[in-house]
Amino acid sequence: MLKELQERVMELEIRFSHQTQLLDELNEVLTDCNHRIDRLSKENQHLRETVSTLAPSLEESPDE
């Protein structure tokens, strides 16, 4: 009985360790994604400003 309990505890510790590692990796990916979103938002804003200065009176696309 004691051996079974020890094995169960060991298995839980192993699972916990793997889950902790996975959470760290996911957090790193999420942080990277947030940095990319921030960069793309700034780039988008810059492009919008550039377009608006190039054609300030243009309301519609030239193709429309």
C-alpha cells in the first residue's frame, strides 16, 4: 500500500513538472505573440498615417 502511494505521488510530481514546463513554454509563445501584435499595430498605424498624408482628400479607393 505504501509503495502504491509513493508511486502515485511520484507520478503526480512528474505530471506537475511537465505541466509547469508546458505553461512556461506557452507563456513564452503568448508573450512573443503579444510583441508581434504590438509591432504590427504600430506598423499599421504608421501605414495609415502615410496613406492619409499622401492622399488627404481621397475618401474612396481609386478602384471604386
